[in-house]
Amino acid sequence: MGKTIITINRECGSGGGEIARLLGEKLGFMVYGRTMLEAVAKHFGTTLEEMDRIKAQKTNWWSEFCSFYQQFGAAGYTPGAIADPTPKSVYYAEEHLLRELAEKENCIIVGRAGFNIFRNDPNALHILITAKRDARIARIARKQNISAEEAAKVVDSVDKARDNFVQTIAETSRYDARNYNFVFDVTGMEPETVVSFLAENIRKKND
């Protein structure tokens, strides 16, 4: 039996990152999220901020694929091979790294369009964490010590960027429930409650 892969997609401010971290601790799984983007940024010789900007762009899938194949396909993956990263090339680099990691250990993947990368893997479980917008705004305002108005802009901006990335990469909405095994509206719920439910069902799946 292969390694267990859990992918967690989340709305900005929903607490999905915290849920992923706690779930990883409970199950003893490695958690890969923004640190993965740091590794990709290093390969491209750029910054996290620039990677975020690139991933938020809308681009043509076919031209991106052809560009990637010309640079990666013939010779294989080579760190630092792409001079001008694009949403698709960032995705392909992340996919390469994630597939290597998933072959070696049980893991939780936060974002990164993980549900699409491992959509046909029988050992993968896909989760979407959502929450009411007001609750998400309040959480961001509290965590970043900013006003509700500023937090609303952060929530909307991050969600839009993530929507664009998933639509560009997977040609589907990240809100399409058919992409997931579980969809949680965690408004008013403690993270530990969600984690306990998920951990129990993941263990049952692996029995």
C-alpha cells in the first residue's frame, strides 16, 4: 500500500492551515505548504512575493505547457532551469517536488492545487475548509492586528489569487465539492473538533 496523502484546500482566514498543522501532529504526518513555495522560489532564483504574484496571473494553459515541456520535458527536472517562472511552470515544479515527497512518507499538502496533482491517487484524501466571510475577516484582523476593512481586502485578494491559480491549473473551481472527499464549514468550530473527526476517518480508511 502506498503512502497516505491528504490535501487541504482552504479559504483565506478559515483556519485551514492550523487544522493541517494539528492534523499532522496528531497523525505523525509531514505537512507541506508555504515552505514548498519557498523551495520553488529558490529554484527560480526569485522571492515568495514574486511567486505569489505569478501564481495569481491568468494565463493560457497550452502555451504554458509547451513552454514547460521545452524546458523540462526533454531533459527532466533541473533546479533553476526556468528563467521566467509562470503560473504553470511554478505548478509543474511544485508537482515534481510533491510527488517525490509523497512517495517517501505520509504527508499533508496545504494548497498547492494538491487535490489536482493527486486526483487519481487511490491513497489520497481531499479536504476543503471553508468558513463564513465575516468569521474569516475577524480572524485575519485578529491575527494580523489590522482593521476589519483591511482584513476584508486581504481575504478577498488572497481568495481571488487562489481561485485564479486553481482555475488556470486545473480548469475547475476550487469550490466544486466533487473535487473533495470532505467539505467543512468550520464557522464556530474549534480546530481540534475538526482534526479529531478527520483523524478518525483517515485511520479507518487506512485500516
